[in-house]
Amino acid sequence: MPMLIKSFSLERVGRTRGSVFLGKLDWLNKMHLRRMGMETGNEAGGVESGRATLIKRVKEMMQKENVLTGW
């Protein structure tokens, strides 16, 4: 790690803005959700079933952390 820090210099950092291809970013997000088991386009429930699973998991997590008191 120290070698990496020593080789860094601000003079070598580019001045142009970074760019993002939104189509690729959307695809990458879908692949991540599929691997996490939160989106399944090929099964009977489809993507909607995956979203419902995601919502359920997030709600359970928030209840466990007492974020959703009274729900």
C-alpha cells in the first residue's frame, strides 16, 4: 500500500469530467440484483416477484433496526 501512495500525484489526475453510460449502469445493476436473488426475470413471478422480495427484506431489516417503529 505505501508504494501505491508514493506513486500517486495530483499532476497525473485528469481534468476532464467522468462519464457514465446509463444503459450499461442499468444492466450492471440488474445483474447484481439477479445474483443477489432479488430480481428473477425467468421464473413465474418475474421481476415483480423479485421487487416484492426486495421490499420484504428491506422492511424486515428496518424493523429489526427499529427504523420503522409503529409499522
